[in-house]
Amino acid sequence: MAEAHQAVAFQFTVSPDGIDLQLSHEALRQVYLSGVHSWKKKFIRFKNGIMNGVYPGSAPGYMLVLAGYMGRAKYAQLDPSLGLFLKVGKYIPVSKYMSLDTQRTVGGILVGTGLWVAIIFTMRNVLRSLLSWHGWMEGRHGSISWKTRVWLVLVKIFSGIQTPTLYSFQTSLPHLPVPSVKDTMRRYLESVRPLLDDVEYKRMEELALDFQKNLGPKLQWYLKLKSLWATNYVSDWWEEYIYLRSRGPIMVNSNYYATDFLYLFPTQLQSARAGNAIHSIMLYRRKLDRAQIKPLFALANTVPCCSAQWERLFNTSRVPGHERDTIQHMSDSRHIVVYHKGRYFKVGMFYDGRLLLPREIEQQMERIIADPSEPQPGEEKLAALTAGNRVPWACARDAYLRQGKNRQSLDAVEKAAFLVTLDDTEQGHDVNNTAESLHNYGKSLLHGKCYDRWFDKSFNLIVYKNGTMGLNAEHSWADAPIVVHLWEQVLAMDIKLSYTTEGHCKGQPHRNLPAPQRLQWNIPSECQSMIANSLAMAQALADDVDLNIIPFQDFGKGLIKKCKTSPDAFIQIALQLAHFKDKGKFCLTYEASMTRLFREGRTETVRPCTMETCNFVRAMVNNEPREKKLALLRQAAEKHQQLYRLAMTGKGIDRHLFCLYVVSKYLGLDSPFLQEVLSEPWRLSTSQTPVQQLELFNLVNHPEYATTGGGFGPVADDGYGVAYIIVGENLINFHISCKYSSPDTDAQRFGSHIRQAMLDMLGLFQLDPKALK
């Protein structure tokens, strides 16, 4: 094949006259340019490492401190070296090599540098202490107290004068605090009170108090010890035991998806859409490698969030194991892998020492689509192994995919920057058939055909035949906000790059671009049988998923804010009302909250089913007077906000209980309380998809830039999964999932209840959505 020939830098033949070397100058040139690219990348990382290591210090700050110190020493006629070289001279004959003035100057520079380092560490510790204060969350939304204003000024001062890069604040972030056992028991009992009758609550109260008095303090001691030693006392165990040790399928159960624009269809050409999207993703990776992505802030562009999860966004794959999986991350990768009609292709992303342009990537996608070759035996459905149970996948990988050409091809997949699927179906939002089109679109992104996504990759870019696209992301390496941040940039860049009138990427094809390389497989019949078994299992799981995507356009965030209510609290309370109408009872509810105000923080659980919310729901169902319902709604919203603040500031319930449980298992101690708490099912699991970069999309002038958001599969067999995204001022998209096999759930029915609950709650404020739009 042509690509194989061009990959060889030199050839040689042996003849009676000797050895004749036939050098390929073009191949050697590409090798040279690749080396230059690699060393540039290493230098940038080295430079960023130094800059982040001394943050909040900076070069101008260093010169200022040094000049100030040396100037003061000269003015006061003091020795700037503080006698440093006199002491050193007792052991090393420094005077032989330096004059007295030189010794004083060099010593002064060393002492001044030490002073600068001391100032940096002082600023960093003060900044960490400042960031440990979370009183700014207590203020009313839209107003900032004088105390918070003073605090913000101090944070700005101790953050230094240098513009921060993505990882600048990492060493200044506080560690996640360990709540007291007493506080966690109190909050836990409060959270389950609306779900238990008096007898059940009394029993649970006795278990909790017994745990608090006896086993709890012992487990807490070990947890406190870990918090002193580790950067974050939760995150490594959370990744290990919630994700990597799970032996069930990650498809549907763990992976999640992100969708395209809701109304905008930039091009109908699959290869062109892939060209712009892949180029945009690679540009984002370049910014990430150079730490040029701005860190995220929680308040007034001042309170930083942890950026650690960005480190494994690219060049990352989950690798199956017999007892636990591992996460394989490469420092660099210069290729992607593309799946199309059962075949895998390796596509280089660099040529002539630069990143391929969108039209050149489109050219490569066109070559793949036009390739008439058939899949090799076992190749088409190979990725079904990543969709099924983890142990069979680990066995198949070790037995059949770790030798010869299979190993080379598997390495190409697992070490790729990311994986692209050129899907042979057409998906997207059809305004004439919204419900069915979005149902099919969401299910395709969530699980596809169960063999046309490599579910172990950090993320898969899926581009459909009609130009619509989306993502499927693996969950263990990071949480959804990281992928959403990337996806927002990709969609914004897609608009910016735009297309020609014919729908192609702008620019010209490259005449000498090497063709994509077809990956070679030799999959034996035994492995093909294992693939078929995994596919059957995955297909049954996928077929059981009921999905309902609702673009709720009656009103949005703008109108909810006019009600002086938190939009998130409003939606969560509406979900409780809808669930009660759907099932006639309350249930344990999960809402994901971030803990990235702390170093290496991930998530915490907010438990939205509170006594206050239940009181409001009962008032709505019993048709109590409007004033009473309105008062109860405000109480429920305030309680929800309080719980959200506690979760964000390290005072949540569930991560603390989880870690206490892990310690008990390490010690071989059984706790009836912890056993029961951690076995309780989350029959309503919810998550808000954050919109993090509002400046990228002007939804007022361009409402067509609205995205559908993303979703995930149901957590409990008889429960619902609900993801929602607040888009602009007038749109909220809901992604509702459950299982067809459960007689207690129905995604369409629950969606109708959500819509009615939202309208009923708005009606309490006597506002007309149409008049206010």
C-alpha cells in the first residue's frame, strides 16, 4: 500500500557490488519535523512547569524584589550577601575565583532569590487560606456583601500580577476537608426523614447513633490521617472503587453523551463536518498542551476551580483488567483512529511539521469513505468487547490481542488522541418529528450499534452521514464539565471556521498527503465467539434503554429569575413534584455537585428530596391555597440552595460515608449502618449540564446556536436518569432515561409530568410566559 511505502525512511538491497542504500528524503524530512515538534512540546511543558511552580510569583516580580533588596543594601551600605561567602569560604576557596565585590553581588542575588521564594510561599499559603473561606456563597444572588468585596480584593492581591494559566492555581487550592462524623450523621438522618416512616426512622437513627459512638471515630481517625497525607481524601478511592473496579458494562451504565446544535445544520457533508470538528479538537489539544486554556472561576473571575481533570482528556484509554481496570494515558499522540463501516483506519494529524488543516482532514475522511475494502474477520464488531462485561474483555485482550499485528493495531487505537466514528446512519433533530428524532439521536450517541464506538476511549467523536455529530465519553478519568468545555469550544470553532457554499471545509486539499493507514487484524474464531457474546449482552442492555429528550420552550432561566428563585432549585423541585405524580411516592434522589473549589476535587451528592420539598409537593397535590404553596416553594428552594452550598464546600454526606465504608473494608470491620446506607438505590439520578463559556454563543441574536446538551443512562433498574441543560434565557432541555423492562417507569410519561410540574409551579407566581418573552 502507498501509506506503507511512504512510512519507510530508507530501503536497501544487497548485490555483488555491496549494499545500496536508497534513502527517502521526504520520509527523513518528516522524521526531522516530527522531532522538532516533539522538542518544542517538551520545551513548552518545561517552561509551563516552571511558571506554575513559582506561581503566584512572576519574572517582573522577581526583578522587583531583587532590585529592591539590592538597592536597600546599597543604600544602607550593608553586605547584600549577609556574609554568605565568608561562611562558604571556610570550606571552598571562593576568593580565588571571585573578587569581594563579585562575591557580594552573587551572594546578594542568591539571598534576594531566597527572599523572593519565601514571598511566593507566603502568598501561596495566604491565598490557600483565603480560598478556604466560603462565606461568599451565603449572600443573595446578584448582590455582594462588603465582607465578600474585601475578601475578593485580598484574593486578587495574593493571586499575583501574572496572568494565570490553566494549572497556575493548583498548589494554592485548599484540600477537601473531612466533615465530623457527628455532622454527617445529623445531615444523613435529616436527608432520609421524608423517605422513612416513624418506625423505620427510629431504627435508622439507632444505627446511626451507634455508629457515631463506636465504630465511626476509629474509621474517622484513618480518614483524617489520609487527608493529611493525600492531596484529596476522596478522589483516588472514588475513581478506583466506583469506576475502575466495576465489572459490569460501562456502555449505558457509565458513559454519557453530548449532542450537536438543536436547530443549526452547518453542512450535510459528513467528511466536511468531521474535518472542521477534528481540526477544532486538535487546536483545543494544542492549547491544552501549552496550558493556554483559561482556568475556570466560580465567582467574579477570582475564585479558581481545580484543573487537574484536564490532564487526561486526550491520548487516554481505559484498559480492562480481571479485577480492576487501569487508565492508560500517553503524553503525546500524533494520530487519531477512524471507524467506518466495520474498518479501522489510523490517520496522522501532522504533516510538514504542522497540524492538518480542516480541508486536508476532510480529504482524509473522503478517502476512508471511498475505500471499498471489506472488514476483516472479527474486525467489524470488535469494539463490542468494550461494551460488555469487563472480565471477558480483559480475557480476550490478553489471549488474542496482545501479539503480532493485533497488538500493533490495538496500540494504535488505545494510544490515539481520540477515536472518530463515521456513522452510516442519519441522525439529528427533525422539527416535524421532535420526539422520535431526538429519541433515536440520543440512543445512537449513548450506545450506537454497541460495536461502532470504542467505549474505553476518553471520548469518541461521532459524525453522522447527514453531517450531524456528537460525543460519547468515558467517565472514570474525569467528569462531564471537562468534556462539555471542550465541546463548547468545538461547536463555537465550527461556526467560526464555516464552510463553502458547496458544504466543504474552506481551503484546498493536499496533493502529497499520505493516505490513511488501514489497521490490520488477525482475530481467531475463539475471539470472535467472545465478541458475539459481549455484543449479545450489550445489545440487550441497549435495547432496554428508554430515552426521551424534551426541548422545554415554554419558559427558561429568565422567567425563573423573575420569580426570585434559583433556576436549579426550581427544576429540582419540579422533578420531585413530577416524580411524586408519576409514582405516588418520594424516593432517594441524587444530584451531582462539583467540589472543584478544592484540589483534585470531583463531585459530591446533593440530596434534593428534603422535608421542605416534600411539604411543598403535598401542598401542590392537595391543592392548598396559593399563598401557602408559594411560601413552601420558597422554603424548599432555600433549603436546596443550602444543601448545594454544603456539598460544594466539602460538607456533603455521601463522599464522607463512602470513604468511611472503604476504610471499614480495609480494616475488615463490618458496619450494619454503612452497609445499609451504601446499598440504598438512587431511583432518581439527576445532573445539570453546565454552560461554562457563555461568551462563545450569542443566543439573543442567534438562537439557532442552542445545543441540546447531553445525557446518561438510568442508574437504577426501576428508576429514572435526568440530565438537563439551561440554555440562554428561554430554553431548558431535559434528557430522561429509564428501562423498558421496568413496569414502574416510562420516559414519555415522566417527561409529561416534568413539563406540567414546571408550568404548575410557574403558575403560583401568576406570570404569563408568553407576555414576558
